[in-house]
Amino acid sequence: MSEGALRGTRLGAASYETDENVVLAPRSDVYYDCPNGHTLSMPFSVEAEVPATWDCHCGARAALRDGVTPELKPMKHVRTHWDMLRERRSIDELEILLAERLEIIQGTAYSEERKSA
């Protein structure tokens, strides 16, 4: 076996690199204030675009300290099944369909009762 081989290691077990001669990108600490009184400190690269809001650990939206508050985008209304149905049919049409379906259901239930008797 060659002398350069590493004994007792397996692929992905550990890294043999050290932190020597590693230069990290310049960073700055950015502070966010939560409406619940929490303060968050996040390190960002000096070159990075800093977001105006950050999710706090309590679930609230923390705003950038001394930053401009972003404008809220208008929320799009979520269309439900009922909304889509109402686009296709009026209430009067739906009542007629309901009456027809009830007649069919009651008719099949009546015929099943006659078969079992």
C-alpha cells in the first residue's frame, strides 16, 4: 500500500481541510425589529441586497431597523368552487338542478327498498 493512502477513512466521513488562509467575504450586521419586541441580527455580505422584512422566530414579520417599510401588494382573491360555479349558473338554475338530483336519489332509494322487500 502506498504511503500517501489514508487509512481508516471512508468517502464523505470528514473533511481534512482547515480554515487556514481562508478569507471570508466582508460582512455587515443588519438589525430587524419585530412588532412583538424581538430584535434580530442577521449577517449579510456587504454586496448583498438586504430584504426589507425578515420572518421572526415568533412568526411575525420583522421590519428592517431604520429602513423604508415596503408597500403591501394587493392580495388576489382566491376563487373557491362556489365562486366558479356561480360564474356558470344562477341560483334559480342551481335550485332546479338540486330538485332534479333529489328526485333521482329518492327514486333510486325507493327502488332499492322495493327490491329488498
